Amino acid sequence: MRLIHMTVKTLGEHTVGNDAGEVENHRVDNFVIPGSGAEIESAALARSHTVHALKQVFEALDGRRPAEHLLQWIGTDVYAQLSVLLRRRTAPMASNDVESTRLLRVHMQAGGPRQVEFFGTFTRGARVRAIAGRAEIQRVVLAVRGRPRRPVERWVIVELSIV
């Protein structure tokens, strides 16, 4: 299996090739297996969706965003887990006393044409913590104001672990 390894800071760095050291280019749906510059564009799309989704998750956990806004960015299992965490919280975390959560770094590795695994770090106040998970391309129904709901395929976080 060919894998791409990319980080937020070094998006252009990647490993390419097969067992014989040959470089190939194959397009599979919204993802390209290594071999050309197209896989970097595809991985960048996965990265940007994942980073945006993680920022929205942190905003919801901080109390700055309604949890319902996450439905287009995270899977139903992850949403159910986050909903439990949000219900257990006694007071909003977003206050003047507490610093907001800030995403520091995200590393990604493609595990197939329609999935990536990610891990990274974030801060909350002075403490640095870790986050990891998996994102996949899934069909999601988007609601756009003034337009009918429409199904689209997009990157969705389907596993999430905050340490």
C-alpha cells in the first residue's frame, strides 16, 4: 500500500512509490494515490476539512458554537460522544477566565483512497494536549440557507480521541 505523510507545516513533503521504487499516478474518487502533484492537492483538501472540523469541535467544547453545527463535519458516533461530554459540563467553558482552545499542529497519513488518519497537538491555557482520529469521505446532507438540502461527499471525522 502506498502512503502519503503530510503535516500542516510541511504539506509538500511526502513519500511516493511502490515496492519497486516506481512512481505511479492513479485517481480514485476524490483522492489520488502518490505519483503526481495531484495527490498533494487531494491531501490538502483532506487536511483543510479535518483542520476546520477540529477547530469547530474545539469551539463547541469551549461553548462558543452550538454542537449541532458539527453534524456536517463529524460522524454520528463522534457527535454522540461529544454530546455526552457537553451535557456533563456544568458551566460553559468559554469565559473570560479561561483561554480558548487553540490547535497547534496536525499530522496526517493517508490510509487509503477515502480515509486519512490524523494526530496533533492543541493548547488550552498553558497545557499542551494530544488529539488523534480518522477521517473518511462520506455522504453528508448540507443545509444552505435559502436552498434545498443537498447530499455531497466530503471529509468527515469518524473517530476522535482527545488525550
